[in-house]
Amino acid sequence: MSSNNDSTDSFRRIDIDRLRIKVDLAPDLRVKFVGRDLALRKIIDWAERGVSAPIVVYGPEGCGKTTWLRQSVEILKVMNYKVVYINLMERSLDKALVYSEDLKDLVREFISGTLEMLGAPLSSAIARLIDLAPAIAHEMIKRFRKPKIAILIDEAFQIMRPEEAAVYVKTLLNIIEHPSAEYDRIIAVVATSEGRSRSEIGRHRWAHLMPMWNMSKNDFRELYDQTPGEKPSFEDVWRITGGNPWVFRELYMAKWNINEVIIETTRSKDLTPYFVDRWRSHLEKAIEDPDHLWHKDVPKELIDEMIKRNLIIYNMYERDPVLWIDQPPPRKDLEIGVGEEVAWQTPLHRESVRRALEKMKKTDQK
């Protein structure tokens, strides 16, 4: 295994700062990809030695997994990898499928065949990309002499049941372990915000599971400083975002109107009177300390529902940086809703549940 010093030397040699991409944080705001140095070192380390199994990266919605993968594409190209990046949540084929220039003919062969077979509906073609990724990888191994291959797949499990996600990971593992021809190195990374597949994938041991958290406070400050105009203080923004770029974007788009963002989150997370009233006592305690949900007397049904709605991250890893894609969250920080074993995905998620509970109480008093 490469040492941390080796990874640091490569990090400097590759000149990451020159490769940092621009990101459309909002329709009127383009910012530079900042921070995430540890996460980028992980990519460099994997690129230099390859991986023995797919890496499945999970974490809060909007924590920056997509941007990290897109940045990784540029790094891997410089390291002479043949790269295919797929994001099933994109609406245009150009953004849903990104690949190295020398793969253009190969990829177009697969895509044109898929479009003809489906009668060319774009949404169906994008959905089919998930099935094409392993086939493209196999073809790369056969067509090129001992290639270095990177398959990066974003939000793959949103359209799969947990059992299907596990089987898909096994397919990627088979490419690594049983290739159709010789290859130099392979990297396969699958990122997801969908939490239900985690236990199913982990149970089979077909992948290395690694969590990614929201941005560290220092990295998040760099993002905050790129935002023009009047805005709330950094500390106020930190307390509601917890370093989550998506929440930051939503606040910016809402002209920093926190109530507007909370209302939308309450709707999107389906925080209905029935749900809130049914689990009221547990939710009230979880708002004060998310580790309440770790207690054995908390119904599994509630835990499953909160994971399904992407409200919490359950069964948090130890805070050893080796186990995390980037800097781990604090061991416990109740100000931003982080417990030792359970954490709210962001303080916004916690605040949305709090507001739903308060609304329920007012209704009861009428």
C-alpha cells in the first residue's frame, strides 16, 4: 500500500490546484472546487495502486460526492486513465456521461446502439447507462493493451432496490477479479446518497464501503467566501448547513430566506402530520441528541423510515480519517446535529423536523 508521504508527493506533482474545476453552484454563480484535499489524495492513491474491490461511497445528500467525482475525472485523465463517469440524475446525456477523449468511438458505439434499441427516448437512454458501464469496461479491457481504467458512477442506487444494488456491485467486482483480458489497473467507485443499500452491500463484502461527510469548516469557509453580495454571517450559515454545499446552494437561491428552504425541505421529506405525530416522542429526543435513535427501545420502523427519507446517517463510522473519503465529522457536535453513532444529514434536516413538531403542537392546542 502506498504511504501517506507517497500520496502527498503525487498530490504536489500533479498540481491539483491547476486542475480544480469550476462548478455551477447556481444558475448565476460559478465557483471553484475548493478543499477536499484528503478525498483527492484518496483518488490519487487508488490510481497509483488500483483497487481490489469497488469503492462504494455514501453520505448526506448534497455533501459534494458528485463534484468530487467530477474533479476526480480530471485528475485521472492526467494520470493516463481511460475514464467513464456516469450520473443517472442528470437530464442531459452530455452531463450524464463523461469520458476520456480516446474512448469517444467506443462509447458512441454503445450509446448509438442503445438509442436505436430504445427508440431514442433520452430519459430511457440515461437510465440504461448503468447497465452499459460494465459492458464498456469489458470492451476497454479487450480493445486496449493493458489499460488503466476508471469507472465512476454517481447516484446509481436511486433507481435500484437494495438487492439489485448489491448484485450490481458484484458485477463490478467481477470485472476487477475476472477480466476478459489483461489490464494495468482498475478503479471502480460508486457514490450514493441512498442509505438503504448500505447494509445489503456490506453484508456480502463485495465492496469497500467508505463514508463521505459534509465539508469541513475550513473548506466550507472557502466556498462561502466565493459567494458575492450581502449574506448572513459565516457562523449563522454554518449552523444551518453544517458544511453541506447543497443546503448552501438552496439558501443562496432563496436569497438567504431560511423559512422558504425549511418549508420546501419539509415537503420533500414528506414530514406529514401522521408521520410526525406517530413518532413524536422519539423525534423530540432525536432533535436534542440524534444518538437517542441508537437506543434499543427505538423502533426499527422509525429508523428505516428516517434512513429512507434521507434524514439521518445511522451507524456512523469511527472518526479515523483512514476510514473516510475526506475529513470525518466531529466525534460529537450537537450544534450541527452530529452524534457519535447517529447524525442528522444536515442541521437543516433537523430544523425541518423541529418545525414540523412545533406546527403539530400548535394544531393540538386549537
